[in-house]
Amino acid sequence: MKYVDEFRDGDKARQIAELIQSEVRPDHQYRLMEFCGGHTHAIFRFGLVDLMPENIQFIHGPGCPVCVLPAGRIEAVIKLLENSDNLILCTYADLMRVPAGKRDSLHKAKARGADIRMIYSSTDALNIARNNPGQQVFFFAIGFETTTPPTAAAIKIAHHEKLKNFSVFCNHVETPPAMAHILSSGETQLDGILGPSHVSTIIGSHAYAECCKQYSTPFVIAGFEPLDILQSTLMLVRQINEGRFEVENQYCRAVKTDGNKKAQTLMSEIFEQRPLFEWRGLGELANSAIQIKNRFSDFDAEKRFAMEHIEVADIKGCICPAVLRGVSNPDECKLFGTVCTPEDPKGACMVSSEGACAAYYSYGRYRTEVEVVNS
Amino acid sequence: MSRLDLKNGVIEIIHGSGGRASSQLIEELFIPHFDNELLRQGNDATAFDIPAGRMVITTDAHVVSPLFFPGGDIGSLSVHGTINDVAMSGAKPLYLSASIILEEGFPLADLEKIVISMANASRTANVPIITGDTKVVERGKGDGAFISTSGIGIVPEGINISGDLAQPGDLILLSGFIGDHGVAILSSREGLEFSTAIKSDSAALHELVSEMVQTVPDIHCLRDPTRGGLATTLNELARQSKVGIQIYEHTIPVRAEVKGACELLGLDPLYIANEGKLVCICPKKSAENLLNIMQQHPLGKEAAIIGQVTEDKQQLVVMKTTFGGQRVVDWLAGEQLPRIC
Amino acid sequence: MCLAIPAKIESLDALASTAIVNLNNIRKEVSTLLLDEVTVGDYVLVHVGYALERIDPVEAARTLAMFDDMQALGDTE
């Protein structure tokens, strides 16, 4: 695969790792947050931790859309499904097993008879609406800025076609405010941030400039392939060593300073800032999410169905919120690997394969168990 | 009574009610295609002589969506699947039974296609279907057609193959490319459509197995990595034999198209279903010989030695990646669904 | 993360704003609504059925060359 395989070369990886090794200051602990679940996944899948010097520590960030969605939002959808008989719910498959309240999930709601269709693209939801004019098609939209433009496109097309039976439950959130929140809270000390790659293709590398400057934190937009992550780590180490803090762009093959203008224009045509939105783990953050503009309110599921706001308490003992803020590691959770496993997830971070807990569980056990055996 | 309208007709409730319509379906559709001497007895139970030795029996329920997919359909799948389960004990499959559950309104033309496909698969494999049954459920209470098949077979003398016999030091062989079936199914699933030349690998493996056990009678384990893929089968074998398994990513045959589809949909080829592949665990000394035999058979041309059995109290399957790292290959959690993040 | 993968554009339907992309001979229709200019032969990042951005071949080559430079540096040490 062009532009994939070249960036997964093990020999080159070891050479870059040696370079990192030779440049880190032995007296310094480098605490680097990888913002995205994609980075977390790659770090584990390719065993990058094994290549790193001991004083480089990766802290997992909140960049997993499924993980930061409050359980109450899913619970509200399940409630709605149960109270209506002509609703088709369209969702990305990622959401199916995420725990809502009381051990419920969309998967279980489907088993109880709800009409839930797993889709690959927002265009599939539109097709389902066109083919089922007698039913209401409800699209459960989640994701960061990467996934927002396709949702905007769907709303624009639905508006153009005057589709009467299509609406969007908007849960799209924005990454810079989450990053600023983590840096401002001071809960966990961070020396540098590996920034989102695919989100940045849309919003551009400059989107993080303010955050980087305000918190004097080095920042590198990092691709998701293992060589990208290693090179970005080296770039961060150099910024830290030289006392610099700026936004550097390692993923320049796909990310421009200004991002994708056409996608931005489309997003601002359909969406506007939402004053307040809850992130699982981070709490309510101002101006961190978007909502559908009044002009397109016909397509806003929250307005069409007067959806309830439901509070769902976290499962007792689950430390997902702390994991999402980079304060705790998954294996510090009492539930981890005992009652909370990928087969029966209690917290959202165990569901998505991008979640920090799932990555630790699926790929990390070998390391910990071998260490236990050796000691 | 006029003949079945195989062009435009549909299944009706009366086709499963045991009356004249049921018997017409059997006489005009099933018997002509499945025809064999034992089936012609026409009794509720078919009688046959049994040879001496150990017999095996297996049963398998088949549901698949869509019913027709590149490289096969539910009919051929139901024959191959059961023949393979018999063969994974090292046995020679003798006979099959089939029961078909049809949904009211199911087109007779589709049913005929499925029946012909079952008949061809059974004839090619030389394993006849000697008894069967059909029931009809009301519209909305079935998904077109479900097929359940059972099979019996006889284990050659001196062969003892079981999932709990893997020993540390044994080598692990895989008969060919993984993931073809699952990707073929995904490519034709509504909403996901992508086009690819990949076809399901659905095939009957008993002849390959017969040659393998003749050459290397001390094969320890055989299993076909169907649902859950290679990863799940290796985990099952590790648990059953209370051993660990070490595999090497670069030795596992995966077609470029399967890799591409997996990258696109966020899936892992190790967890994608196969319907015409087997995993074999045998003593190290026999492995090269066995590999040669497998590679000479059309269904084992791309066979490879992919790893070895280790001593491991944790019973983990660990993979050395092409990138150079080690990672755990876990059981499949939930189901393999396309993901966006 | 946001799962996106580079695939090559094989054909374009300007009217419908769609393209057929090819990834290891897997062909899929994607929307090109989010891109101004795309040409057959371009590699684009595909996410949820949409082409998000063109892969810049010059920048990609530059990144790869940097890996090689690092390797040379690593070798001399």
C-alpha cells in the first residue's frame, strides 16, 4: 500500500529510535501526550514503547470520539427508540457496544427489537432515508473535526433534496478546546503533545498555535504510522531540549497550515458553536462542540424529537475519566482485566480498539505478564 | 396439481405443512438434484451399513447474509462446512443430512439455485446427502433460508487428532491465504459495497486432509479457522492444549486485496472468517514433509509454516510482527465490525 | 483516532462529485465533495466514504528522505 508500507519499515524505526536514545537528556523525564487513540493504538500494535528510552513516557489523551461521548447521550437515544415505532437509527458500528446506563447498549437495544442500522458513511444514512419515506431516519453523528464535514455534507444534501424524514443527532466535538482544558487543568504535567493527524487535515496545523503558545507546550502534528510517530517524538524531544515551544507539522504530506478550506466552509455553513457540551472524563467544556444552525433545524434530531437530557453515573470503580485526562493509566483501575474486558466492557475506553484500556488489554498484557514472570 | 413454478413461484406455508405441496417440493426439486441410492429409500430414516472403526458425527447451522456471495452461496457453504468439520478429526466423510428452514415468500428460483449448489458441492466432494427435511416459517420470521447440515465420517486406523494434543515444540501449518471468505461477504453486504476480485475460499478440505494423514499419521491437531478467523482458532487450540503459541506475521499468507479491505474498514485479517482453510499442528520432525504434501494439493498450494507451540502458563498467542515487535493476538471480542475510529 | 487511509483515484464523476478509489485492488466509490481539485492518479485520504485531503507526493517524499537521513546519521554513530 503506497503511503502506508513505507511508513512501517522496522529497520528505519530502529534507526530513528537510536537517534532519540542519543538525544534524550538522561536527567529529564519526557512526558508526552499522544492526543489520539490512533496514536495509542499504533504505539501498542507496533510495540513502539519497546523502542523508546525509559525516560520517555507516553500519556494517553482523550482523542477517541467513542470514549468521550457521555453515556447519557446514548441512553437518550435508546429511550427515544423505545418510545417510537417508526424510527430507524443509523450509526457507525463503533458505538454499538459502548455502555449506556444500567449495562445497556445500542447492541442490546437492537436485540430487543429497535431498528438499528450500522453504516459506513453518512451517505448510507441518506440512502436509507430515501428508501424508507414512511419512517424517520435518525443519524447518530459522532466524531472529531475529521468526521464532521461528512455529516455537514449529508445535512446539506438532505436540505437540497428536501428530505422530510432525515435528522442528525449531533455529537461532534472539537479537539483544540479539549487540549487547552487538559493543559490548563495542570492535573498532569506534560512536556509535549503529539497532535492529531487526520483532524488536522481539516482544521490545519495553525489551529493549535494559541494553545501551544498560551501553555508554552511543544506541539507536533504527528501521522498515525509508526515511523511518523517516532519522527514526531524526536521532533518533540528536540523542542524540549532546546527550550522551544511551537507547532511543528510532521504529517505535512496531508496537513496544511490552514487545513481544508472547502471542508471548513461547509462546516460553518451548517454548524455553529455550542456554548457548552459534556465530554466524558473532562466534564462540561465551553465552546468545545458544535450544533446544527437554526436554518437547518429541520434536520436537528434534538429539536425534532425533543430529546431528553439524561445523566448516567459512571460505573463504580471505573477510572475512564481519569484515563481520558491522562491522569491515570488503565492498569491502575481495579476493574481492568477483571470485570472490565473487551468482551464485557464496563467503561468506554475498553470498547473502542482505539481506547487506551482496550489497547493496554489487547496488546499490553504480554509486556506486563512477561515482566511478572521474570521478577 | 401443476408443476412447481420455478421461475416466478415463491415458497408458501403449505410447502412445509407435510401435505401434497411438501411432497411436490421434495419430488420436483430436492430428489432430482440430490439423487442417490440411499436417498431413494424414501423413508423417514435412511439405513446404511457401517464399516468397522471409530466414527465421528458433527452438525453445523448455516446462516449467512447475503445468501449469494462471490465464490459461493449458503448451499455450497452448508456442504463444505460440515465436510470440513468431519475432516478436522482426520476422518473420511461418508454421508450428510440437511434440513432447510425457508421463509414464506422465498423465491423458488433462488431455492433451486441453492439446491443445485448443494448438490454440486456434495457430488464434487463425493459425500452424498442421504436424508433431509424442510420447514417453512411465516414471512418475517426467517431470513430467507437457513440450512443445517450434519455429517458422519470414519477415522482411519491409527489416527488420533484432537485440539488438546499440541505439544511445546510442535510446528503450526496454515493451508493458504486468510480472510478471503470474510472479505467476499463484506464486499457484497448492503451499505459497504466495494468491488474486488476476491472470492470466498469455501471448499471441501477432506481430500487434502486424507493426503495429509496418510503421509503424517501423527498430526496432533487440525482445525478450520472459520468464524473469528485464525486468531480465534489459535487461541482455542492454545487453551485446549494448555500451551502457548508463537506465530510470525511475515509467514502468514494474506492477499493484498484482503489487506487493503482491512485497512479501509479498520479490521484485522487475523480475525476474518475462512471457509476453505485449515490449521495443522504436528511434531517438528514431520513438518517439512507435511508442508510439501500440502503444497502439492490445489487447496494447499500456498501452505506455510507460521509458528510453533510454546510452553506458556498464560496460554497466550503471541505474534512477532513484520515491524519487529511482539504483540498478543487475543480472542475476538464482540464481532468484527467496520469502524471509523 | 479517525481511521483514514490513502487510496488512489482511478476515475472521477465530476457531476456527482464522486470518485472510484483503488486500494490494493479494492475499489470503492467515495465522495469528493470536500476537495476542490482532484485528478485521476491522485492519492487521497479516505474517511467514512469521503476523500478528506490529497496526499502531497512531494512532501511525502521529503518525509521519507528525512528518515533516510536519520538512518545515515544513526549509522555513523
